[in-house]
Amino acid sequence: MNFKLTANRKQKYIRIDNVRFFTFTLTELPKEFASIESDRSIKKWFNYKGYTLISEFYLSETLTQR
């Protein structure tokens, strides 16, 4: 599996199997990441090279705009 981190956008992402995974540092995590009461809480994520990667399907549209 080959990872390529984009460099041309404000919000960096990695594309894996045609799914965009947006990168966040620990201080940049969205509010949904820590929410246990919300229906839109983020439950699936992984770490790679110091970044927390979250699938575009779990993020609001304001973060994933093309």
C-alpha cells in the first residue's frame, strides 16, 4: 500500500482505495472526535507518521470540500 500526502491544499489528506483520509495533528482534531453523546461521533480512525487520519465519510462537509 502506497501513501501519498497531498501538499497543495490547506487540509492535507491521503487517498487509500479511492477514499480520502484527512490528516490532523493532536491539537487540530475536530470536536466530533471526542464526542460520545453525538450521533456523528468519529469511531474509526488510525495514526500514520504522527497524524491522525479520519475518513471523509465521518467529517462534516466544511472540512472535506474539494
